[in-house]
Amino acid sequence: MNMNIKPPTISVIMSVYNSEKTISKSIESIINQTFEDFQFLIMDDASTDSTSEILKQFSNSDKRIRLFKNQKNIGLTKSLNLLIKQVNSNYIARQDADDVSNKNRLSYQYKFLENSNFEGCSTRAIVKNSQRKIPGFSFYLPLKWVIKFKNPVIHGSLMIKKKTLNDLGNYNEKFYYSQDYKLIFDLINNNKNFKILNKVLYELNMEDNISTKYRKEQAYFSKQVKKL
């Protein structure tokens, strides 16, 4: 790597598996951000549909996109950790392959973190094809209390300092599901300053996604976090 090249301010990381129906809108919502100084690291977790071809098309048209591919499906947790190892930015932002970010999302979150003592933040979201805003009522309660019962943080809207994530050991690979709950739980219990911003900057797909397909598995791993 040329040491004279300034690293991007933000690295957006996304792992994708068989998301041919949603991946284009998701990627477009990032490459069309008003904040442009970022790299977009995408892991193809051994997709078997046309996801790989779609990713290549975007990569060829935007040099900020860097593609990686797993030879076999290893899941979201390990895929994200592999991407984190490739990050050379001070900030890491998440994006899920079936969700959409508001065009001002990266700019808003970056400015907030740069001008505060917080080490990470997420945003509120609107549920796709509805007017439902989440987190809802739990947003107005102390995060340190809510996290004991559930995770109110929209994982795909996360932005966090790379150093903070590294200090926690990145994602805990024992958690194949609910890795985001474990991460936020660890952040709060290690007294890291984290805030859910009262701004809707994310559209969340809740139809035929990981949470709905693997509800039982999610519930099991979520229960393991609560036991802690």
C-alpha cells in the first residue's frame, strides 16, 4: 500500500448472502451518500444466486468498493470480523444488504462523533412499507437499562470508532446470531459512550430477513446475552 495515500475517513462494511432482490438498492444508498470520503468493503458470503454478478458490476463502476468472497458460507459474525481486519479508517459504519440508508446518514453520524465524546452511535429507522419508527418507546428509556431486556440498536445503522471496536475484540464469534446485541451489551458494560440518535436515517427491511427466518436461533443467542 502506498503510504502517501490518505486512508478514507470511514469504512462501510457489509456482508451479503443471496440478496439479489435487495442488494442493488442497498449499495446505491451508500455510494450516493452526501459524505463521499469512504471505502465500501463488501463480503460475499458464498452466495449461490446472482448476488456475485451484481456486486462485480458495482465494483467496476465505483473504485470505493472493495469486494471479498468466502469460499464457503461462514455467517455474518465471522464475515464482519474478516472485513474489520481490512479497515484502515478511524471510523467503521455498518450497512445490511437488505436495508437502505438515508443519503445524509454517514455525514450526520460522522459529525456527531467528531464533535462529541461518544465512541459510537446508531440511528432510528423506519420499517420498510410502513410508518413504524424503531426503536419506539424504548428510545426514551436509558440504554443501560433497556439493554438488559432487549437490543434497541439498529445494527445496520451503527457507526463506531475502529479503536473502540478493536478494544472489545470486535464481534464475539461465539455468537453466530445476535452478535449485534452482544456487541452493544459489551460496549455499555465497558462504559463506552454510545448513543442512539433521534433521527430516522435508515430504512429497515423486516420481511424475509435473518431475524424472521431464524427467529428461534436469534432468541437463543439473545437469551445468552441476557444471562450475562
